[in-house]
Amino acid sequence: MIVTLIPAAGASSRMGAGDKLLETIKGEPILARTARIALEAGLGPVLVTLRPKDNARQKAIRKHDVTLIEIADADEGMSASLRAGAKAALSQINDGYKTAGDNEYLGMMVLLPDMPEISTDDLKEMDLAHQSSGGMAVRAINEEGQLGHPTLFPDHMLAQFAELVGDKGAAKLIEEPVIRQPIRGARLDLDTPEDWAAWRAKTNTPF
């Protein structure tokens, strides 16, 4: 079983008056798309962190069977979501031991919500790399071999998330050896109106 964590408690400050996680792709908010592909991968529970009373983002994903986690200290940055998400994931994983197969490796995948080209198949490939390696950490890389997202952490690493502070991610917790899984779009995230406009023009993707 793999718990997927979607950290969606950021302020989207680089979008001006807009919210990057509510930008639509073929009529679907990207946050809802991210939750959907995580659920369709069928790896295990999906957790989504949000700011308290973020009604717009809650509405965007209300039809999806995900667990919402409110992050009161979201202004601290990404680490607040990662700490809370890892704590909740550990609880889910501990329950999952009762139903996991004898040869199944458990963990948590961090899936950023603003990456429009990550697919359900990509998530399955991440899990396959994790399982076939005997439960090693897995990091996505792009076509040029550059490290990107998502990242899959073995369950034994999750207690270390309690030590994270500030707006940094959890990649520093990973020590070699680590599996590097090629994924197209592993470095493509859309943070600004210009990013969205350029991606839509390049891919001819409708709103």
C-alpha cells in the first residue's frame, strides 16, 4: 500500500489574483485532476492538505474520495504540509499492515498538485519501481536526467518528516541508494499566469 500525499496548502502567491490549483484543464481544476489520477492509480489512500476554510479548493475536490487535512501553520511553507501528511500517512500505513500482502512494501508518495503532465501510469510506474527494488526510495527524473517529482518515500523514513521546517521539501531526507524513475513532465509545474499561458499554447490544451 502506498499513501499519496497531495500538498495543496500553498498560497499560490505567484498567480496574482488567481489560484493556480483552480486553473482548469478541459474543464477540470488541476487540483481535482491530481486527486483523480492519484485515486485512479489505486495504490492506496489519498491525502490532501489545505489551508483552513479554503472553500474554493475544497469545492474543487469534493466529489473525490480523499482525506482532507487542514494545515493551521500553512504559512510556514511546504514543511507544514509534509509533517502533517506524513503523520497521517503513518497512521494509514499502520492500519494497512493488516491488509498488505506478505511481499508488499509500504510508503508515501508526495505528488505536487500543479504538474499537468503527470499521469496515472506514471504513479503506477513509481510504485512498481519501489516494489521491485525491495522498498527503496524512488525519485522521478525527466528526459535529461534531472531530478523532479513525484517522490516515493519508504515507510521507515516517514518519522523523520517531523524534523522538517520552513519551505523546503523532504528530498534531503533521502540517502543513496535511490531509484531514479524516468517520467515525462517530472520537472514541469505551473506557478504563474505566464507558465499557464505558455503551456496551453505549446500543448494546445483547452481550459
